[in-house]
Amino acid sequence: MALIKSISGIRGTIGGKVDTNLTPIDAVKFAAAYGMWLKNQSDKEKLTVVVGRDARISGKMVSSLVCNTLVGLGIDVTDVGLSTTPTVEVAVPLENADGGIIITASHNPKQWNALKLLNGKGEFLNAEDGAAVLEIAETDAYNFAEVDALGTYVKKKGYINKHIDAVLKLDLVDVEAIRKANFKVVVDAVNSTGGIAIPALLDTLGVTCVELYCEPNGHFPHNPEPLKEHLTDISELVVKEQADFGIVVDPDVDRLALICEDGSMFGEEYTLVACADYVLGKTKGDTVSNLSSSRALRDISEKHGRKHQASAVGEVNVVTLMKATNAVIGGEGNGGIIYPASHYGRDSLVGVALFLSHLATSNMSCKSLRESYPNYFMSKNKIELTPEINVDAVLEAIADKYKDLDISTIDGVKIDFDAEWVHLRKSNTEPIIRIYTESTSQSSADSLAERFIEEIKAVL
């Protein structure tokens, strides 16, 4: 199957051979490497790490290995149990912890799991720190604690509720307007921890919640990536229930997709657009998204007289540019909302609260709101990689062919044409080349993607 080691963590399929899949030994090694990295960069006698997990079947097993490895290093562990990625990010500073580990493979199918690593601010490690963790793992440079210096282990419940309380206190979350709107919403949480968090958030806001796949048992009823082709059940249920809209989150609840009242997709790209439109209407500041995100965010930013900038793909890159530009909102086009007034991490709970506030104060339906935004269409494709392929050489050849156009090479190759663009990049989490295109019609976006797939094949 697969084991992918990167600066953002380790991700792989459960079972199989060591260093080929995510086996218990690999989980222990990588947790130990992270723990040693924390100890190497700190002068504190005692460190604390927050650990949380999504509802994957393998989560309890991996969490036990990770927690006990950290204890073996002399690090105290606060285990928040079933949680969301943004909840753990919020918990790290609230616990005055030195770091955090989220056990989740995000949108990957159930056979996958992963360790996502946080620093003391509850933010993902940067490239330099991630590389240092990888180096420790490669060299087995661990030094475990003697018996009297072992760490402690405690469980703490209730952090999802603390997270919800923090969301409700955000200035732009209009709790009163949401409650007056009497919304009815269908929620598909793919049987993971969103099934705990999102209904609880909606309940506090007075929103009627129709639950679909909200039992956190890790048995995903469909492919957990929140794409149109995987969401037929909720689309049908939204119409049947005559709901105002539908909410879809991935297993670790950092991606948010919306379904309009007629069962059509609001569009993952437009989750960020809608939330940014609301925030920019009330706050002065600029926006950031990554190179693979829609031009619609740029258009909305300019409508409000603000600037938009694009970063390399990856949450840590978006966050870095947001901090550098003092952006008031940003994120990624996969439905990831980053709102600094809350914290620097993709957060579906924050996204839901901002979207509800926007809808409640706009006096528009979900469908009408979507139709008010610039209409772009994306095509997302990929080419499987084999070991003999020199991806960098392929991308260099494409960049050279289009060198007279507007090109960015900060992350793969992005080529901007007058009315459309293509972004080619090597994935950090899967052995593939991702091919993202956007145009003014779906057929044009698909044609552009097909054209570049053929061009890549020609180079190969």
C-alpha cells in the first residue's frame, strides 16, 4: 500500500510491512521523533503534548501507541480523545502545551491514518521544523526517559464544547440573527467526529439539525472526500427535508462543503468565498488562498477594495503568507476556512458559524447567495506517478514551453491565461501529479485539463 513521510507528518495505510505502511513501529518511531524534536528545542524540564483523534477504526490503536511513546520520552500527555483537527489546534494554547498531535488521515479512505504535528501555538510545523523531525526519525536519534522521569497521561473531555464556546464568542458570529432565522440544516459528517461537533454547534445556535452519517464509528458510508460525486445522499435529503442547506465535513472537520436547498453543490471553492465576502464586509483587511484556489476570492476581495495574494499549496504556507500580509481571512479552495480572529488553522466550525451569520443577515437563500458570486468552474485531475518519473523535469519542460506567459513556480507550475489557469504540482501526501484547472465553463476547464494531461504524457 503506502507510507508517505513529509514535513507535514506521516501518512499511510494500516498494516503490512515496516517502513512501507503505517505499522505500529512506524507510528512509534515518528511519535518519538516528534517528541525528541520538542525536547531538543526546549529548555523546559517538563513538556506537555495534546493528542486527539478522528473516529477512524485504527484511531484508538494509533493514539495509544503515540501517547505511550511520548510518556516514554518523559513528556506529559493530555489526551482529548475523539476530536477534530481544529479543536486540537485550539486546545494546545488553552492547555499551555508545547505541541500537539492529531491522529487523522483527513479525507483519505478508512484504511489510512496519519500523525499531524503542531507546535506550541497549535499551528502546523513549518518546513524547517518538519525536516528536523524527519531527520530524527531517519537516524533513530531518540533518548527515552528513565523510570522516575516518565511522563504522565491524563484524559480530558469537553474540548469540543470549549471550541464551540470560543466560536460563539467571535465578534462576527451573529448568534441572535442565526437564532431568529430558524434555519433547518442537514449534516453529513461521514461517521466521524464532525458528527459530534457540528450538530452540537448548530444546537447552540438554535438551528434544526437533520443528522446523516453522524455516528462517530469510523465506518465511512462513502468516500470521505467531500466532492460532488460522493454526496448524492445528502443532496437528496436536503430536498426531501426542505432544508435551507446542507453541511458536509471531512473526517477531521477542517474542510467544509455546502449543499444548496435544491440539492445542488454550493461548491467547495465558494465556501471560502462566501465567508470572506461576509468578513470583508465588516472588517478591513486582505485575503490569502493557495495557488490552486479559485479566482473568485480575488474578485470578491477586489469588490471590497482589498488585495488578494496566493501562496504555495499547504496550510502552513497559507498561514505564513496570511501573517506576513495581516490577512483577515484566508484558506484553501478545498473548503478550508482560516480565520485569524479565532486561530491560524482550517476550521469548519468557524466556517459554519460565519456562513450562517452571512446567510441570516443577507436575507438570501443559499442558492441565491451562490448565484451572486462570479461563476468559475474547476476541474481537478491527477496522474499516477511511478518511481522512474522525474516529476521536476516534467514540470520544468512545461514551464519552459509557456515561459512567455504569466507563470508562477513557487509550487509546481501555475500558468495564468486571460480567462483561465492551470496548476500542475507534485502532491505532498499522495504519489501523484495534481492537475487543477479553472475556466468560465465546466467544459472549458475540463478541456484545459485534458490538454495538459496530454502534454504531460508527451513529455513523459
